[in-house]
Amino acid sequence: MSTSTARRVIIIGGGASGALLAYQLLRDPSSAFRVTLIEKRSDIGRGVAYSTVRNEHLLNVHAANMSALPDDPDHFWRWLSAREEHRPLSFDRHCFVPRRIYGEYITSLIEAHASNVKSCGRLTILRKECVEVTETASCVSVTLKDGTWLPATSPF
């Protein structure tokens, strides 16, 4: 895949949805996507939903049903079970896990993926704030708070 044939995608918001979208777009090493993930917070993958530090803030879905990978429904459960720091949790697949732990899971996906694709330059994470999205016939672009302008590949 050459840089000129790559589809440039800009994802605004690096919470759970943004991080998982980036992960899915870049998961196949032969895909033609180059992704810029824009997030003003320091953490990627947590957003408001999973940034809590309180253990009593639980997911409302059983751990067995929380895989972020549709083609690997046990992925989250395996990830959770393999971590020593989460051993005190009930080892019941139908337990309700603290939201902060699910945030750790999402963060681990994008971090692991970022380290795998970084050498190819397919993922850029910008810890900045987007202030404008502009769409023209030939381009979709974003403007960041610091004045930086970034083009994406037109969806048309």
C-alpha cells in the first residue's frame, strides 16, 4: 500500500468508540487506512464512560458479552482472566466488571495496536482539540484549536 493510495481517516474523540473504530480500521495490516485519532484528554480509550476510578461503577453487561472484537467473542474474558491484578474479581463469566477495568481493556487494544502499526505510520494520535469540520466536494478536513488544518480522504 502506498501513501498516495491510502484512505486518510480522521476520528474526532479518542474515547471508547473512537479508539475501537481506529483499532478496527487498522487491524488488518494490508488495509489501505491511515488514521488520525484526535483526543484532547490524556487517556485514549476511556472517555467519560470508562474513566471512573470507582470500583462500584460497574458495566451493565456481563463480562462474557463485552468483547470489543465481534469475530472473537471471548476476547475480553481472556484478557480479564490473564491479568493478575484482576484476580480478586469473581471468575464467573457472568460477573459485572468495574467500568474502569473495561477502560483499561480498550486502552490496551489501541496501545498494543499503535505499537504494532507505528512503524508503518498508519496511526497518529494527536492530543489536541478539534474546533471545526469542513466538507467540500473534494475533501473533508478538520481544524484544530491551535490552527492546524488536517485533510481526510473524501468519503465520496
